[in-house]
Amino acid sequence: MSSYEYYNFPIQLIEGFLDDTKKVLINISHYCIYRVFIDNFEKYSGSFTGYQKACEDFGIEFKNVAASYQSGKELYDSTVNKSPMVGMTSEIYWDYMNNEKTEFEKVLLLGDLAFKSILGTKSYIKLDNKYWFSRMDGSVKSITKDELSPKIQRYLNEYQTKKIKNQLIANWGLSSYSRYNRGFYISYKMTLDDLAYHAEKIRKSTQDKKIKNDVKSAHEKAMERLAKENS
């Protein structure tokens, strides 16, 4: 049993999840334990025995503790200050570690983690499917469909993206809103009604600003024409 409710890690670590789920989850545990170990120096005394205690607190027993330490250190050093962080509950972690999951169930977890890595501490955000799927593939930046891993690529179509979002809305606490605009809004903190309100408020503000800029541009062009006629 883990003493930690959440496992927080860089989004890059989910790369290859559909190809080797266990390996990715083990890497996540290596990273999380190492980070807790170094962030709580006094608790774990910075010693090898302390690292073993950190493993016990996570409810994990490694056959090769030294190798897990080295793996965690390398993962930490390669991503520190370079990656958006995301977290999953220990309950979800162990569910996916110990139980067989369909590929679609794995995709749902990736979709959830990707959204949360983009949101960060924000209540809501607007994004598009390309950016969402880039994060599902462990990429910090938005990449093209051709650059995605083959298994992730297969889900980047209208039918599958809608199916994934609907499942996340029904069972994972997601709110999502899109109407007559490019991209879509998401939130895990707001109701659909509140999310729609903020999205439409932004859209109206954007429209009003465009109208104002169009009027300003038309005025400037008119003055230029008048100046030419009077020259």
C-alpha cells in the first residue's frame, strides 16, 4: 500500500505507453521515488537505506534497488525544469499496473493525462486535437499527425477523438465545450455550464475586438484615400 496518493511525473515519461505499458509505469515509479527521496532529504537522510524506505513508502519492492535508483536519477536529471508535470492517483497507477487493460482503456488514461498536463493549474483552456494527441504521445510541443507514434495516430480521427472525449466526460470528470469555433475548451474544475459561459464570453470579446479593429482599419484606409484625393 502506497503512502502517496498521487504519483507526479513529467509528461514525457508516457511515451511508448501503448507499446510497453509495464515498462512506462515502472519508469514512472523510478522517477517518483527518486524525486521524493531527494525532495525529502531529512526524512530519508540521503542514504541508500533512506532510498529503500522511500520505496517502501510507495509500496514498491524492486529486485535491484540500486538499478531503480540509477534509473530514477537519470530520468529526473533528463527532465528537470524541462517538462510539464502531470499526476495520477496511486489507485489508477496500481490498477493499470496489476490488471489487464484494453488498448482503448490505455488511450483513455493517456487522454486524461495529456489534458491535465496542458491545463496545469488553470481552471480551463482552449486547445485542438493535434496538441492534445501530441501530449498523449509524450511530446511537450505540438507535432504533426505523421510525427505521432503509429498506435497513437490511429486514434486521431473524428470518430475516435469524439469517443475518447465522451468517455472522459462520462467517467473521468472532464467538461468539454465546442460550438462554432476552432478547437475546444476543457476543464476538470468547472461544470459544463460554467465552461460554456467562459468560452462564449471569450468568443464575444474576440468578435467585438475584431469589429473594433475592422472599423479602425476602415477609418485609416478612408483617411488615406481622402488624403490622396486632396493632394
